[in-house]
Amino acid sequence: MIYLIKGRIHSVETMGTVDGPGIRYVIFTQGCPLRCVYCHNRDAWDPRGGRETTVEEILEDIARYLPFYKNSGGGVTATGGEPALQAEFVEELFSEVKNRFGLNTALDTAGFAEISKTEGLLRVTDLVLLSIKHIDEIKHKEITGVGTSRILAFMEYLKEINKPVWIRFVVIPGLTDDYEDIRRLAQFLKGFPNIQLIDILPYHTLGEYKWEELGLEYPLKGTPEPDKETIRKVKQVFREQGFSISED
């Protein structure tokens, strides 16, 4: 089969263990509409960056590690950047990953996507890893540069089609660690029965150097990582709402 659609990717990880079940082949796509102040892939924002590739090229690389993915119940995850920006390319990739290898597919997204352009992609997506930045509209804009209306519409569509979702939430001191905001978020998420898991992620500074390499000032320079007690309390808020929480 000849694959005509080309995509732009930032990089790949062949033995990912945190982006869905099992061991996974993780594709970091290029381009993102959000401007998150804590982004650890700052060099993936530009949709013209990275390198151009084909579905066949990626499939050939996946095949080299296939036993690891199959034996672990793993699969392929598209992340970014924002993979929904290249929905047609990722859809073709996921479709062939399922047809050729029978692997699980996961879409790691911020949900800032046009539903009409992602319907086909979601049909061949087994799991959505949805990164929620904040429940408050104003604070969300401060953190990401965009509002929440498109994200909320995307969430409603995922509920409508009963697509399994894992929520990812990053705890950032001074930005997303207010317990009242977190309670509001947990209560809001109760309205989505398709959510299977909440993944609480401590903020880290591992991507700071990427900003510096681009000659940019890291917006959260000096922000500490959250302590273990804070993470424990945040997880407890979600547990009180009946959610399953990922464990380290």
C-alpha cells in the first residue's frame, strides 16, 4: 500500500512506559496551538519544525520492537506537540497499526481540537490521554494562552461516543495546586463516566533547557517542584470523588 499522507514529527521513544498501558512506541508530533508556560517540549511548538516522515517509515520502525509491545499489552501513542493538528496523518498511522499489528492506540492531547477534523482519528483511537490544565477559565488562559470552550466541546464529544479517557493533571506550585480549584475540577469530571483513570503528575523542570537553547526565558524559572505531601493530598481529592488514581 502507498501512503500519500506525510507528517512532521519531533522525535520518537521506542520503549515508553508512561503514555498508556504496557510498553509503547511514542511519537512526538510537531506543532501545538497551546502556549503552556511549563511546556517541556518547547521546541515542538513550530509546525514547520521537526522532520517530515511517512506512515510506512514509522510502521517499519515499530515492527522492530513489536514483541515488546505485544507481550506487555502495549501499543502506539501519538503525543506532541498536539497530534490532533495532524489528525489525518495520525488517523492513517493508527488505522494501519491496528490492521497490521493489532496494537492498542492512544492519543495524548490537550483537547484543543476541531471535532469535525478528529472524528476519523478517534474511530481508530482506543484510548485518549487528555491533559487538563485548569478548571478556571482565566487561569487556563494564563497558563496556556487559550480558553476552554473548544476543550469542553471535545470532552463532551468523547463522552457522547463513550471513548475511554485517562485524565492527566500537572500539579504546579502557585498555578494549579489550589485545593478548591482541584475540588471543582474533580466534581466537574464526575460528569464524564468514560473517564477511567486520573494521572496526577508533579511539575518538573526537565524541559527548561529547551527554552534556553532556543534563546528564550523559561516562564516558571525558580518554581519549585511540589512535595510528596501536596501530591498525596491532590490524589485524595480525586479519590473522594470515586476516581481511580494512577500509582507511581
